[in-house]
Amino acid sequence: MTLSNNHHPMLKLITVCQKIITNPYVGVLMSLLLILPSLYIILEDISIIRKEYLFLAIGIPLYLKSLNKIFDEILNSGNDRFK
């Protein structure tokens, strides 16, 4: 009986997770999932400090960073993409 040190499924899972995390479109989606519900709750009563302000403070920079990455990829790809 031989023991195998074959961890390929785990390595594949890790690489897929890394691709998902670094994908800017996932960043935009996650930031919108933070921003929109937070705004809805905050706008009910602005004068009360809530945890949603923290979600908003995290979501907006994530949204801007993800959009910046998407637009940089579009601008740096050249005109080949649109032909």
C-alpha cells in the first residue's frame, strides 16, 4: 500500500478562490451588496449611528477600487478588443 501526497483537488480549489477574489467584477458585486442595503437602512433615520455606516465605509472604497481596475484593464487592452 502506498501513500500519495497528491493534493491537486485542494490546489485547484485554492487557485479558483484566488481567481474569484481578484476578479474586479466580483468586487463590484460584493461592494454593491454592502452599499445598497446599508443605504436603505441609513436613510430610514439618518440621525442614529448604526453598523451600516461601517458597511458603507468598507463598500464604497471596494467599489471604487474594483471599478478602477476594470477601467484600467479596458484602457490598457488597446483597440484590439473592439475590432
